[in-house]
Amino acid sequence: MVIPEKLFSAVVDIFWLFSIVFMLGSLYWPIKIKKFKPSASTIVIIIVLVFAFIIRFVDLSNLPWFVHGDEAEIGLGTRAIISGRYRGLVGVGWYNVPLISFAWPIIFFRFFGDNLFSLRLASVFLGIISIIFTYLIAKIYLKKPYAVAAACLLTLSVLHLHFSRSGTHYMQAVAVTAICFYAFLKGLETKSFRLLTLAGFFAGLSLSVYYAARFILILLPVFLVMESVKGTFRKHQRMIILSLLYGFLFSALPMVIFFISHSYEFFSRTREVFIFTNYPYFVDGYQTSSFAVIIYRQFIQTVHFFFGAADKSLQSGLSKGGFDRLTSMFFFFGLFLYAKNLSKDYRARFFFLWILCLLAASVLTIDAPFSPRLLSITPIVVITVSYALQSILKHHQHLLLSVFILLVTVANLKMYFVDYKNNQQYTEYAVLAFFIRDWAAAHPRSYFCVVSNRYVFDYGTIRFLVPQAKGTTYKEFNGDKN
């Protein structure tokens, strides 16, 4: 008997998902329900999360106004999974993006419909999740008021806010990073097999979300090797490694097997953006063949992004940088404080390595600063700022902390809801798609003559926003339009 390929893939996916549920359930069963007695900091965090949701939810379909092709393609991939076009969840889709990246918005498509609002709402919830786990990471290292401050600062971060409102898959990397690093650091602190297994699980999940999350698979081994040399976790080293591997295999094994037989799909994005595979691009851009000069300029441009330099990502369009200047100044001061404590505290070494990995990723790839690749730095930026504040403030801490957060609130809300809103990039395809959508509602049968040198109706923005629109476009041969 021959088993149909689609049926076989469906059975494999179900077995894989069931094994993940079984593994996670076995870690935390039986569940002990305790009486919930919220502390003052818990109440404040709940208020922060409600505020975070409001500023990410309000006018979600219209801000960002433009719909980049990448955002639309995530929606189209989600639509393709729902329609059964793919055989399963193990594999890649558009631009070699893992299929699980397209699967997350399905929940929201089911409840709120197949539309732009649902696609973006998926990112809103990932943004909220990343704020919660950033707070939990901060609590490991900082006093409670400063951990709350970190959550407030991430809520207000323009970079984080923007991508929490975008339907792209970039926010998946931030959520996975925050959950993984919380479980890892808390697991090290408490010597918890369960938490370290959970950290390994989300480290494995980094293979199935936005590419930038894969820095986790570099950071964790490098950190463990460093600490092994120092003898930090000598008594528990074997338990730590085995726990991480156990969790990793449950979430990553199917994708690892897939990428072993499809190595091109795994390395394709790296080849497209890495400095060593695109060196002529850098030489032309900087008008120099000196590697040292190119690296220096890439680094300076990345640092300038913290102080108002425009982002080079069309998906973002943040013309005044990703952070307000007050946050950036305290971030670099906090980075200096980490450097001072590198020999004393393994957590400072971990945070320092987190920052270093993502800055290096920006410097060693094209179009620095490219904000999606820097997005996973936002949690550690706000933790570092809070650490700097904790080190400086000795008297009237709550008052001064409140004033600092108020200043950041005003600066960031103005940067996004006034400056960015009034200076958005309006792509021709988004304008055309919205026009066709609104016109088609009143005129079911319409004809459009579009003068363009691209395949208009094949572009992701048009196909996602106006799936009913069909047409042909001209090609340009030797300057003659036919």
C-alpha cells in the first residue's frame, strides 16, 4: 500500500507536535496552582502591559500605512498553509523562510479573518510576550523597580513598537530570544533541569523563525565554553549541556534533518548578506577595498543608529534611528559597566556577549544598520539602561526613575506617532493595492492601466491585499514598451 505524501507529512507533523506537548507537559506536571496575591510591582507590570497593548493595537491596520512586500509575503504564506498548499510544517516557503514562521498568524486568521489586521495582531502578541520575558530576565539581575523600568522602556522603544505593529516575522525572533534567555539564565541560577530544557527547546526553535534568531545557536555554545574554561558551573556542567541538548532536539530535529539535505536553503540568506560573500558590494558602496576601513564604517553607521541615523531597511523606514538619545546614552554607559564586571559576574559576561553578537551581525552584513537584524538587541538595551540607572541613582530612586521614564515616554511617542507617522514611506504598490481594494468594493469589474517597469499584479503587496485582482503587465525591451 502506498501512503500519499501529504498524508504522511501530516502524520509526521502531528507526531512531532504531540511529542513537543508531551515533553513540555512532562516537565511541568503536576501543575501546582497557588493563590494569586499580586505585589505592587506585579500590578505596575500589568498596567505596563495594558499600555503596551494599547499603543500597539490602536489604528493597527493603518500604521504603518505602507505594506512592504515582505510583510505581504508572510500573509500569503499563512494563507497558503491554511489552503493546504504545503505538505507539512517542516520545510521552507517564500525566500527560504521556515514554514513555522507562516504558521503563527494562523490563529489570528481563524479568529479575526484573512486580512492585514490579523497578520499584524500576531506581531502585537509577540511584542507583549517579549516584554514579559524581558521583565523576567531583568528581575534576575536587577532590583524590582529597575526590572519594571526595563519593561517600561521596551514598551516605549520605537524599534520594538514599530515591528510589534508590523505583520513581518521579525518579532518572532525577539520573543524566542527573550524566552530562551530567561529560561537559560534562571535555569543556571536555580540549577533547574526543567528551565534549561525549556531554554534548549527555544534555542532549537530559532531555526524555525526569522534568521536573526540563529545568533542564539552561536551565543549559548560560546558562553558555555567560556564558563567551562573559568570553571563557573563545574559541578553542574554535564546537567546543563544535556538539558539544553534534550530540549533542542525536541524542537529542532525535524528542521535539522531538513537542512542537512537542503543546505542551500539554510545558508542562502547568509550568502546574500554576509560581508565575505558580498565583498564587491562593500567595495563599490564605500569606494575602498580596505577591509579595515569597511568594517570601521559599518561599525560607525551601526552606532549612529542609536543616535538618530536613518535605518536602511525599507521595511522599517525609521528616519530618525531606532532609539531616543537618552536611552542610547545610558545604554553605552551600562555597556561600560558590564565591561568592568566581566571578571566578577557570569550574567554580565552573558549580557555583554548578547550585545556583541548582534552588533557584530550588523557590522558584518550589508546595509548596516538594517533594523530587523538589530531587533533582538532591544531587550538587552533596556536591561542595560536599567542597570546603568541602578548604578547611578542612590537617593530618591523612585522619583528620578519615574522622571526618566516620563521623558523617554514623551520622546518615543513623539518619534513614532508624530514624526514617523507624518514621514512614512509610501510604496507605490501599497498605494495601488489600497486603491484597487477600495475601488473594487464599489466596482466589482474594473480595469486598470498601470505604467510600471515591474510585474505589478505579481507583487506580494497586491496579491495579499487584493487577492481578487488579476491582470497582466508589460515587459520593457530595449526601452520599447509592448
